[in-house]
Amino acid sequence: MKHSHDFVENYDGLLGFGLDRETDEKTITCYLQKFSDDELLKVLIKRLTNDELEEIFAMITRMMKNHFSEPEYHQYFLKEED
């Protein structure tokens, strides 16, 4: 299996935003892992508008372009092996 969602399965700390950077990072990690759950997305994806789909795609693409080098993109997002 190439993908994992271990953090959300094991984290038992505070979920909240705006308290401090560490809690914000852990909250976003949990939210993203929960959001990408197959069962959740099966329900949600059909309810999203075309604009919402485009917005999500654009935001994720922009963040990857801003924060990943080309090799990192291939390693971490595409899960390509050398």
C-alpha cells in the first residue's frame, strides 16, 4: 500500500485552530486525512459543484507548486520510486 493515514488513527490530542502553530498543524493533518477518507469522499464528491471541484484542485496544485520541488512532487505525491 502506497498511501497511509496513520496520524488521524493515532492522534488523541486537541483539535482546534488558532491556539498555536503545533496544534494548527495537527488539526489540519487530521482534517485532511479525514477529508480524504474513501467513504466520506464517495458521499461528498457528487455533492460538490463544478466550481468547488475546481477550487479544491487549484488550491492543492498551487500549494504543491509552491512548496515541493519536482523530485519531491514525484516522491511524495505521485509515490514514484527511483
